[in-house]
Amino acid sequence: LIVLSSSSSKHKIHSSRTFSISRREFKNFGLSFLRVGSVLALKNKTLYTLKSKFPFH
């Protein structure tokens, strides 16, 4: 039980570190995706309507 809890705490630290890195990458990806999305929305009103009906958060 002690070994299990210590290994899970190590895993928790590792996963939170990975999460913070992926969160930063996801933010950068999200910003570029929004930029591309807004350009596509100007070109294609149908895509904009679909995106507002089905928001991908």
C-alpha cells in the first residue's frame, strides 16, 4: 500500500508536469486555430454557422 501510494504520487507529479507543457502547446495551437478559423469564417459563412452551432471547446 505504501509503495502504491508513493508510485502514484510520482505519477501525479509527472502527469502534472506533462499537463502544464501540453497546456502551453494547446494554447499556442488554439490561438493559431482561432486565427485560421476566423479567416475561414470570413471566406465561408456556412463554416462559421456550423462552428457557432457546434462549439469545439
